[in-house]
Amino acid sequence: MSTEATPHAKPIYNVKNPFIATVKTAYDISGPGAPKNTRHYELDLAGSGLEYIPGDSLAVQPANDPALVADTLAALGLTGDEIVKHAKNGADVPLRQTLIEANSLTEVDTKLVKAIVEKTGGASPLAAFIAPEAKDELKKYLWGRFVIDLLLENPTAKFEAQEFVSLLKKLNIRLYSISSSLKANPEEVHLTVATVKYTSHGRERGGVASTFLAERVTLNETRIPIFVNAGKGFRLPDPSEDVPVIFCGPGTGIAPFRAFLQERKVTNAKGKAWLFFGEVSEKTCFFYKDEFEGYLADGTLSKLTTAWSRDQAEKIYVQHKMLEHSAELYAWLEQGAIFYVCGDASRMAGDVDKALHTIIEKEGGKTPEEAIAYMAALKEAKRYRRDVY
Ligand SMILES: Cc1cc2nc3c(=O)[nH]c(=O)nc-3n(C[C@H](O)[C@H](O)[C@H](O)COP(=O)(O)OP(=O)(O)OC[C@H]3O[C@@H](n4cnc5c(N)ncnc54)[C@H](O)[C@@H]3O)c2cc1C
Ligand SMILES: NC(=O)c1ccc[n+]([C@@H]2O[C@H](COP(=O)([O-])OP(=O)(O)OC[C@H]3O[C@@H](n4cnc5c(N)ncnc54)[C@H](OP(=O)(O)O)[C@@H]3O)[C@@H](O)[C@H]2O)c1
């Protein structure tokens, strides 16, 4: 039997077999003075055969901050050279390595909480939270706390290296909406990432993956395990179909729509396209301004509507702009438009949903119940597509 790979077989990358990419280009797309940092990344896929479609997201395996690992080791009273099993591949490695590559130091496992309570003879404040009915209280207590906080707050709890590793969660991949079209950028994948930074319990913190990308990646050098996560229903219509599309992507929600617009340009897509983009300020946060204005000029984009939330006294969000353009937006829906929304799930997506109901009631002369039915029909026809997180 031949052991040779099937010619033309496409490589399959997944969590167990990621492609190891490097970043070839990275820059800020938020300007100086922006309240938060947002960056554009271009990863090199040369030779990988890795393929994606606009609407897919990219799974990125981050590494922990070595400074946080060093502080955690100091709190444990361990050197990091102790040999333990790597939390993901089981190989014998120095403790420091598994803490950087494979264990979460920013999310606390209940196993660790219980072990600390045991080792401190119940004297720890954590003792109040280990009963199953105190689950919500424990969650609240742990909000904004890393593993190191628990170690520093409970200095009498001592751990052997392997024992400590067994009490940690695994360091998981993070998903990012792909912000490029492969047809427009062969052998590249682009991401648009907000760098998560905050202060809690007196310590400056960084989101694991977003600060790894922003602060600890050396261009063309740092090896980043990645694979594609298929975007299920988040897809453009066939370019030959004359279907209008409406994209609503405030903040990093813009990512898949940059990919969609690049794809529309390359494929000379037929239907008209309308983009709603919102950020805090036109001056500091008009991400991809030149590119989008170019699409307006060449007809890839028919309409661009922006909402700058902090450029005036009152908040202006994408849904306010949708309501301002309600007659035209409803007309597009009546012409068969697909409405796409991407970005914040906690507030924005719900508010945009409400705005759609209002527009349908107002412009379609419908009762709230009829508007609900209209929206249900949109969903059923896959003309209301959400990618929210
Ligand atoms: C399908 C999908 C697509 C996505 N696409 C994008 C994208 O295109 N661009 C993008 O930037 N992100 C995107 N995300 C979000 C992304 O996956 C990560 O969640 C994000 O980058 C944060 O990851 P991190 O590792 O940097 O932060 P983490 O280490 O995961 O830290 C975030 C956690 O920190 C804690 N935290 C945050 N702020 C505070 C605070 N003030 N006080 C206390 N605790 C706090 C919270 O527990 C929060 O969950 C997407 C998510 C999904 C599911
Ligand atoms: N899991 C995580 O750790 C993580 C990390 C990164 C992002 N996220 C999620 O992803 C979201 C996107 O973050 P982002 O950095 O891309 O930008 P964002 O925080 O969503 O902000 C983008 C724009 O949306 C505005 N906005 C705020 N509330 C809104 C609402 N209810 N409706 C419409 N617009 C609203 C913001 O205005 P103002 O700020 O002026 O109010 C800003 O102008 C975050 O809000 C968060 O939920 C999660």
C-alpha cells in the first residue's frame, strides 16, 4: 500500500493540527487619542494551502505573557524549571513552558478554588464560595481576578508543580472574524482586533490573545497556531445574483464586511451594498477609511453610513443612523436585501434588532406583531444574518 499523500488533497488544519503562521504586517487602525487600541494584522499563509471564505473566522492559539508567568511562579515559590506534563501534549517540559503555552492563568478553575480552601483549612475567603449554591457569588468574586490573585491572597496554600498544573484550565483558542478575501489577498489572512486592557484589583491586565498579538509578536518570526472556523450562515450571495446587501458592523464588527467588500470587488458582484459603520470618533477610529471610500468611488459599495458615538454630546450609534434612513432601508428590504450584523452581542445586536422592528412598523405600516412576523420571515429566508460575540 502506498504511504504517499493523495496528490491535490487539501491539507486539513484544526485544533489538533493547526497551521503555524507568522504575522507579516501589523499596524494600529485606531489613531492617537482613541479610547482603545484596535489593530490590523496580516498573517502569512504561504505554502499552507489553508483556505477560507469571507464570513469564516480564524482560531488563534495565543501564548500567555511571560511576565505574568514569572509573577505567578514567584507567587507559587517555584522556579519554572520543575519538569511537569505539558497540559496539551503530555510531553515532559519545564513548568514555565506549559504555563506559557497550554494553561490559562487568567481564568480560575473551581478545582483550584477548592484546593486552596483545603490547603488553608477553610481560613481563606474563598471558603464562603465553594458550596454549589454559591456558584454565582464565586463567579462575581472571580471577575477580574487571575490565578495569581488567588495565590497572593492565600500565601499559605503551597503547591507541587504538577499538582498546580492539574488545577488549571487549558489555554483556549480565540476566534477572530476574518477581515480579508483570499481571492484579493492570496496566501494571506487579515484580522481586525481590539486590544483588551483593563485594571482590576490594583493590577493592569491584558486580554490574553489580543495583547499577545499587539505586544508579543515579532513580525515574520513568532509562530502562531491557527485554523479556520467555518462561518456557517454568514455568507455573501452568489456574485451573479442581483441581491442587495446591508452590512452593519460597528467597532471590530467591521471585520467580516471588509472581507465581503474585497470579495465583492474581485468577483464584480452584481447587487448593491450598503455599509453602516460606527465607532467612537471619526478622527481616531474611521477604520479602513481610504479602502471603503475607494469602494464607494468604484461602485463596490453603493452607500456608506457612519455613526460616531462620541463626536457630539449625545450618543449616535449605528441603529440611530438606520432609523434616520428608515424609508430607504425598508425599501432595500422590500427589494430582497440581506441584512448582516456583526460585533458586540451584549448591547449593540439587540438594539439593532429593535431598530429593524421599528423601521418595519413605521415604513411598512405594520403592527408590532406583523413586524415580528416580517423579521421571522427574513430569518427563515436567511436574509437576517448575525455574527455577534
Ligand atoms: C465568532 C467570533 C468572532 C470574533 N471576532 C473578533 C474580531 O474580529 N475582533 C476582535 O477584536 N474580537 C473578536 N472576537 C472576540 C475575541 O474572540 C476575543 O474574545 C477577544 O479578542 C478577547 O480575547 P483576549 O484573549 O484578548 O481576552 P481574554 O483573555 O479572553 O480576556 C477577556 C476577558 O477579560 C475579562 N475582562 C475584560 N474586561 C474586564 C474588566 N474591565 N474587568 C474585569 N474583567 C474584564 C472578561 O472576563 C473577558 O471575558 C470574536 C469572538 C467570536 C466568538
Ligand atoms: N470577550 C471579550 O473579552 C471581548 C473583547 C473584545 C470585544 N468584545 C466584544 O466585542 C464588542 C466589540 O468591541 P469593539 O472594540 O469592536 O467595539 P464596541 O465596544 O462595540 O464599540 C464600537 C462602537 O459601538 C458603540 N456602541 C456602544 N454601545 C452600543 C449599542 N448599544 N449599540 C450600537 N453601538 C454601540 C460604541 O460607542 P461608545 O463606546 O461610545 O458607547 C462605539 O462607538 C465589545 O463591546 C465586546 O462586547 C469582547
